[in-house]
Amino acid sequence: MTTRRDFLRATAGAGAALGMVPVKGLEGFPAVRLQRVTPVAVASGNGLAAVSRTIEVVQQGGDTLDAAIQGVNIVERDPDDTSVGYGGLPNLDGVVQLDSSVMHGPTRGAGAVASLEGVKTPSLVARDVMRYTNHVLLVGPGAKEFARSMGYPIENLLTEESRRRWVEWRARLSDRDDYLTPEQSIHGATGFRSEASYGDALLDSHDGVRPQGTINCNVVNADGDLSGVTTTSGLAWKIPGRVGDSPIVGAGLYVDNDVGAAGSTGRGESVIKTVGGHTVVEMMRGGMSPTDACLEALKRIVTFTVEPYLLDEEGRPNFGVNYYAINKKGEFGGAAIFAGARFAVSVDGDTRLEDSAYLFERD
Ligand code: GLY
């Protein structure tokens, strides 16, 4: 019979064959450390400030998860990012419901919250689920009560802008209800903008009309330790209680400290069905580069997309999904279903946007 100790010894041997060195004090465990790597953080295109902050914290010796969370906190607290945290676009009822997951590579930790209301920084609550409970995922009122118990203020997350966009959406939903659009009103109603003028917020939309954004951020430090976080307000105008991929460990985020970290933005349902983050990490475990692993996982989404309402006239998905990945050696990449996406990276003192690899040109 193979004992856990035998198994761990055997896998530690495999690590050595890959040029890894055992961590002092953990002999007999598979925890292996690569020779020094150059710290790198990657994130979705809305994460330039986030990757910069993440690397800053890592360079100062901070923990990889604390670093990535400090990075995404900038976006969660930004009222002008309508896809994440405070100012995120609300659900059908005008209520902001947030999703987030975190994974800490060195301790194999995971925590998540879904449909969380009233807390600007769901990533911090997800980390508290990991640190202070023996659960992985808390949802809805339970997540909110947990956050309250941990000292988070419960606040109104709707900004004037996100409320105005929800009011506009509600008025345009049907011509058989009692809500008036500015064009219908003769009493001087103003201020609605067309969805088409919201620019970047539409980049991740899954039907070209409903905005859908998210931030995923992954990091590796000089020791080869990895962490990741994904946080979002999810699909705008969603059915209350809808949960996307972001708080689902293995879908919107996955980290294996022996291999790499990966996360996603875009249409969450498609990522969940193909266990996207885990798929990318497993591809990297098999030897693929981060970019190729992201592309391979996207091909799986294409295969799984058979619903006519999700296909364009050429039979391709009519929505966007993006993956971002980093491996234990500090190699990184990003890929999207369609050309034109970019991802943020911070490495070697340089923080920039890079073009994502892609499966299809846009028409
Ligand atoms: N990827 C974010 C969501 O679908 O909610």
C-alpha cells in the first residue's frame, strides 16, 4: 500500500528531476522551489494599476495573495469601473451582487463568496472565508452576515452612474410596461446614454448589449510561489442569485503552486461548463506554455457552445471569454476567443498592456 508519505516522497523526486530544489524544513514533502524566478503579475485589461500594485507588494516581500488582493482592491473600490465591486452594474432588481474567489498557492488555500451584497471588496471577504472558516464558498445572505461579523461595513454599492444605467435599461426593456424612456417622456426626462457609448465596458459583453466585466489577477514571486484572485459584479441585469464563474474555484480561478495560476473574464456560464481555470492549469501541467494552454481551453468552449442563440452566423460563439495564465517559471500569457483583447502584465519594472492571442478574427 502506498502511504501519503511514500507518495509525497515520490512526487518530490519528480520535482527534483525538473530542476527544482526542496524547500528547507519540508523534506519529504512535494513542496519544491524553483531556482529564483522573475516576479510577474498578469491581469485582465482593466488591471494595469492592479498588476503594478501587486508586483510592488511582492517586491517588498509581501505574500502573493495579499499582493494580488491589494491590486484588485483598487478596481473594486473604483466607482468608475462598472464591472467590479463598488459601482458595479446591478441585477434585474437594481441590486449589486458581487462574486469573488481567491487561491493561495503556498498553503493550498481557497475561499470564495457569491451574490454578496453591500461589501465593496468581496476579494477580502473571500480571503477571510479561506482564513477563518473551514468552508470554501459562502453565498448570499450567509456571505453578507459573515462579512458583517468580520467587521466589514455594509454599504450601498450603487453609484449614481450605475443606478442611472439600470433605470435606462429598465425603461428600454419593454414597450408594454409603464416606464418611459427619455424619448417617450414629454416632461423633460434627460440623461440616458445609449449602451453603445459605454466603450470598454462592452468589451466583455456576451451578447453585444449587456456589459460584463471582471478582474482576474495572478502572480508568481521570486520563490515560484503563486496566488490568484478573481472579482466581479457579474453579468449586468442578471437574474437575482445568478452566479458566474468568478467565485467558482476551478472555473474563474485556479492555482496549483506546483504548476501555475489561471483565471478568466467574459461569459461565465461557458467557463463553468468547461472548468476553465483548472483546464488551463492542467494544460500547463502537461507542458503547454501559458498562452497555448489558454487557447486550448478556449477551443473547449467553442466545442461546448452548441446553443443556436449563442452562435453567430458563422457558427462561432457570439460572446467573449478571456483567459490569463502564469506558470511557476514566471512565463505568462493571455488569450481570447476574438482578436482585439488585451491583458495587463507587470514584470521587470515594466507595466504594460499586451495583445491577447486569439482563436478568431472579428468580422
Ligand atoms: N465572468 C464573470 C461572470 O460571468 O460573471
